[in-house]
Amino acid sequence: MKLLSNRYGKGRVRVMKILRADDTHTVQEVNVLALLTGDFAASYTESNNSKVVPTDTIKNTVNVLAKEHLGAEIERFGLSLGRHFLQRYEQVESATAEIHAKNWQRMTIDGEPHPHSFAAGSEAKMWTQVVCRRGGAEEIRSGVRDLVILKSTQSGWADYPKCEYTTLPETRDRILATSFEASWTWSSAPANYNTANDAILAAMLAVFANNYSPSAQRSVYEMGEAALQACPEISRVDMAMPNKHCLLINLKPFGLENQNEVFVPTDEPHGQIEGSVVRND
């Protein structure tokens, strides 16, 4: 027998930092997963822990580097973590930092943005994954998870193959709702990750809202195209669009017609539509 692969680290390291610009504050709250690969096989096969950095030390490192490096752009914080573990421990071959940011929204009081009061936003989270490898190779992905979006019309599903097990009727006017996930891979660093991420997400949501959707598959492709057009520094977009179905309620037994007005929302079971879009070159 032999050990095929291994990695380890610390997960769900939660850190909140107040970013201060005079009297105006910004809340940055992150949830970090840090993973290491390297010369750790002896710990698995020989009970030899002499090269294994304790996961508690990894947690402490996240906290200390948050004090020094955590700012508005979580991608740059991920780079500081990955580079630190490679520089500090010669036995580490790669360090991965996956970081999710909580959506704190500034309150508006008496029509003005408040300098230091916030409300929790939606469950949608911006995130990044940074992988730093010995030798200088670095890979960065950014994206969004748990973004629940819905359009109440301008979506359909028709012209699909049918068999003896098909019960779904065709429609050219339906609700399209999903808990959207997307990630994009950086080929070069933008001037500002947050500004670029906002532009990418805005481009995808504009396509979702404005274009007629003959299928979630078509929407995924068009949203990926829009993201690549919006930001020349990304080379690939990966997306998942699990349906949140809205099923039309049959009101005929009660003498009523239901003209796409009353639905049962459900996400079990759900369709799972995924796709990746890259540049031609």
C-alpha cells in the first residue's frame, strides 16, 4: 500500500476586521479555509509529525495576517496567506486559501449612508480561491455563491425530446429562478479586484434580466460570454444554475383559471445546469 496524496489545514477560520478611513468604517468579515500540501507523508505512514505545521498555528497565522493584510480585496489577502506559508516552511509545496466574504451593507439613515452602521445583506457571498506553489506559480479564482435570482417572465422551455416518461408540458412563459454560482479565473491581475468583480457580475446579471431565456443552458452560456467581454483579465468562467422551480398550481377544481399567477416554490428535486466558457484564443 502507498499514500496516494494528502493535504491538510484549517477550515472555518472566521475573522472580522474594521477598515477605517477617518470616521467612515467598512466591515470586512471573512471565513477562511487554508490547506497545505508538501512533505507530510511521514505523518500519515510513520506517525512522524516533525514537519506538520499544527492546524492551530495555521489558524493563528490567518488571524495575524488579517491584522496586517486583510483589506477590501480578499484576493490580495489570499495571496499574502499563500506566500507566507511557502516562505516560512520549506516543507510546504503549495498553499491554498479559500475565502468567503460576508455581505455587510451600509445602512442609510435619514437619506444618508451611515459611517459606521451596517445590516446583514443577502446570503450571497463573494469568494476567492488562491493557490500558491513553490517556484512562483500562483492561480487565483474569484466568484459568487448562493446568489438567488429570479425573473418572473421572458423564460421558456420547449422543443425538447419526449418519451413515455415525459409529463412536463412545454411553455414559452415561465418563472426562471436559481441559486446562482459562478467563478472566474484570472489570467492577469486587474487594477482593483473588487471593481473588476462588480463589473463581471453586473454584466452577467444584465444578460439574465434582459435576454429571453429559451433554457437555463442558453442563459449560462450568454452570461459567461458577457463576463469575459466585461473583463479582459479573466480567461474562464465556470457557472452552476440549480433551478428553484415554481410550479403552477392547478386551480381548476375550484372553478378558477391560473394564468401564471399562483405557484408553489420548491427546490427539491431541482435541475442542475452547469457550464464553462473560455476565450477562443
